[in-house]
Amino acid sequence: MTAEEFRISTLGKPLLNSPLKNCAFVKEGSSVVYETDATLLKSRMEKGEEIPAFELAGPREKIFHDPAWSRAAILTAGGLCPGLNEVIKFLTLTLRQRYGVPVVYGIRYGYRGLNPAYGLSPLMLDEQIVDSIHEDGGSILGSSRGEESVEVCVDTLVRMNVNMLFCIGGDGTSRGAHAIAEEVKRRKLAISVIAIPKTIDNDISFIDTSFGFATAVLHAGRAVTGVHNEASGAYNGVGLVKVMGRDSGFIAASATMANPFVNYCLVPEEDFDLEEGPHALLPHLLERLNRRHHAVIMVAEGAGQKFFADEKEIKDASGNILKKDIGLLLKDRITRYCKEHNTEVSVKYFDLGYTIRSIQAEGSDAIFCGILAQNAVHAAMSGRTDMIMGHWAGSFTHVPISLATRARKKIQLDSPLWTSVKSITIF
């Protein structure tokens, strides 16, 4: 990694005094070092290399956009996630109450709302409209998947006189924001485009956590208690619980640590087999049932996709490969395997995916949503653009979208998280 890859794009030099009062402004040039390993840092310094670092987020003393003449727009795209309404609320309140921006549009159903062909008029967001939306899950603005013409989206922003666009979503939404920022740059327009990372899978690179993840882990962990009770309450009971995680198993791994009733944790990052081989699940499960007479299995939706190699690949509107139902496959194969080995089994299958992604954010996750949104507004007002709000080493940061969307973040099998999971599970 080079320091240049961490540079944040700006619309120009900020010349206006910020209207914020009694505020601890962040000094320009403040940063958060990316590599926290002292040995690596020392090596770079000895070579005379510039240290890769994230720009520190926060309010600036000088801003680029004149609040009184500003119009902002907010959209949510992709799948639902705990905390969407919290982020919308804090964006709106920060724009209107702290900076005095007179107009905040809520764009309906993601990027689709920027295409006039759908006839989706925006919501006018103010303090009254967003007053209690944090109590509800989902998004007051609705969401959608799929691509829209970048040129049409920018035409709409120009027609609406929008100079700040906030795109709340995952890596696909962020790529869409990057494309809009590139078109804005090509046209030499003064529009800040800020992405706010939303994915309960926690799979965006160069960000240590995204909003909604902690709430998803909390509720998945709570559900494990019921799953364990169901499993242990039946002779040779198996509680099989599936959670989200298309390519990254952070929810499954973290929920396993949060409630260590789980005996088997299956994630996309680690291969496993069913009946034969050193990593065969079913023989090991059969041995446990004969010994303990119950088991709990946690599986991420993207695990074990090799077992569907002969089936046709299907993609959603955003181009994501739709994962086959590993939960149903495991339920069927466990039942069949035990029958073939003359062993009674009772498999109870729990699919938590859509249940935990549509609830409201809780506790520290809700707080995280608020601070993330506030810093997104500070970034936009100062003229930053083509960036995603991040969090690294305890600080909120600015991350170039092109850097954050380079590759999905995955569990490293030698990481402390996975090492800890393996130490409390038996497979």
C-alpha cells in the first residue's frame, strides 16, 4: 500500500468559516495510521517512505459549501440493515440544525429515485419527519438493487440543485457513488458525494466495522440460546441456524463467540466436506450425537457453495451471485446420513437472515450510526468527495471509495477472531 492510495478527493479549497459553535475542529492534515504494526512502520520510516494513513474525520474550521445555498440528498440502496433510519435521522439533523442547510431531500428507493422515469418524487426531510424514525427498522426511504444510468442520476442532481449526495449502502452502492462522483468530476460540478458503509456482513475493506453489524451479532447470539434449548430438548437434537454472510463469515463467527453454545461454525472462508475427508462434518456430528445427544451448528449463507456446483448460477439485480440455501442442504444431508447409519435425529432449522437485518440498531451500534452520520456531513461540508466514511483503530476516518471497494474483507483463518472461534468449537 502507498500513501497516495489514501488521498481524499476535494472539490476545491474551503474558504468559508464554519457556522459550528463550541466545536473542537479537526486540524487539516490530521490522520490515522493504517498499519499499526510498529515493525512495519519502522521499516517504512527507515526506507524514507511516506506512511499510509487515513484522513481523520471530523468538523473543519473552514468549509467549502455555503450552508444557506446548499441542498442535500440522502438515499439508501441494497439490502436492509439495522441502523438505516438512525443514519438518515442524524444526517438530517446535522445538516439542518447544525449547519442550517434549508433543504434535505430523501431519495426514494435508492438510485432508482434519481431516475425520473420511475416517477418517484423525493421526501422532504426535516426535524419533524425524522423525529421518531430511529425506533423503526428498515428505511423510511425504501431501498432497491440494480444500476441506473450515471448520466441520468447526475442530470437529476443538477436539476434539483443538489450539491451534497449521501449514499448509504454496501460495496455495490459505494461503487455507484464512485461512478456518480466520477461523472460529477468530468462535468466539473461542485457536488460532494459521500458514501456511508452499510452491511451487516461487515465485509468492506479498510473499515474495521460497519453499522448494523453489532446489532446483527447481538440478535443472532440471543437466538442461539433458543436454538440450543430446542436441540438439547430432543434426543439427538440438532439446532441448525443460518445467518447472513455471502462471502464473509463475520456474523457467524462473532455470534459464535457471543454465545458459545455453538459446536460447529461454518463460514465461506474455510472449506469443509460432508461425508469424507479430514474436514468431513457428518461423521464428526454423528460421533457427537452418540456421545452428547445434541449439537448446535452455525452456518453463514455463503458457506459450502461447492456442493451446488452443478446448479445454475443466478444473480440479483445488483449483479451479486445469489447463494444456494446451504441451510436446507445441511438439514437434508444430516437427516439422510443419520438414517443411513441407523441413528435417530431431530433437526430444527432456523434461518435468521431477513429477521435480523430489518430491526432497529441497538446500544453502541445506534451511537455508532449517529457519529458516523455526523462525520459524513462534516466531510461533505468541507468539500470532500468520492469517499466513504470509515472507522479504524478507534477513530472515524475518510477512505477513498476506490480503496474501500477494491476487494471484500474476509476472515483471515490465522486471525485472533477465527483462532478464538476454533478454540471453543469442536470441528
